[in-house]
Amino acid sequence: MPSFDTVCEPNMVEVRNAVDTSAKEIGTRFDFKGTSANIELKDKEITMFGDAEFQLTQVEDILRNKLTKRNVDVRFLDIGKVEKIGGDKVKQVIKVKNGIETEDAKKITKLIKESKIKVQASIQGDAVRVTGAKRDDLQAAMALLRKDMTELPLSFDNFRD
């Protein structure tokens, strides 16, 4: 039976490269000289440091540009709140989304069931598996998900015939 998996996984190698090039640019830019502006990646969390919120927005803008150049969707970023740390310094944590959360997976399965396309969707961990009798139905389901689930950067893996 033909099937495919709907997943939400960033290319972490490209994310790391984007963070590294952003850190390099921050280190060489004239307006960041003598400030605590910095960016680092640990596991799936990007931490930005700065002297003020304005600086954090500049660092975030640099990061977004580098991610876009490396073809990483910025919808993977889950931006947290600005936190004060010692003195007048601030930091902000950005989580890199990986996997489909259960509520989003339920939305996807509900969307597929309401569409009346002859396919079945089942939640499998942090992915949604869609199976159907015909390849054309699966491709219609993919098109439907691309069109209606714009808040998630979905990709499709394991297309089996």
C-alpha cells in the first residue's frame, strides 16, 4: 500500500553553519565592537546575547538572513522571551523545532479526514504517516497539506509505492 511520512525536521548542519557565520559577522561588524553581542548553538537551542533588546533584534536579523541563504525555513525558529542577565545584559533563547507536536499532528489528521480524499492518516511519534490505495490520492494529500498547513515547514519522506 503506497504511503509517505509528513515530518518537520530542519537540516541541523545548515543551522549550525548559519549560526557560525552569524557569529563571525557579529565579531567583525563595527557597530558590535566592544559590546557583548554574541550567538551560540547548543543541541537544538540558539542563544543570543546583547547589551539591549535592540541589539538582540539586530542579531536575530543577521541569523534570519544567514538561515535564508542556506535554504533553512525560518518557521523552524521558536523565539522565546528576552531575559535580563547580570548587569544591563540581556539574552534570548530560540528553540529549533524538530518533529510535529501532537496538537499539530491532530490538526493534520483532521484536515486529511475532512478533505474526503481516500487516504488514512495516523500519528507515528513525531511524524504523520499517510497511506492510500492510489499514488494520485497521496499526491493530492501532499498538495492539500502544503496549501493549508502554512504555519509549519512540512516535508515529506519515505514515499513508498
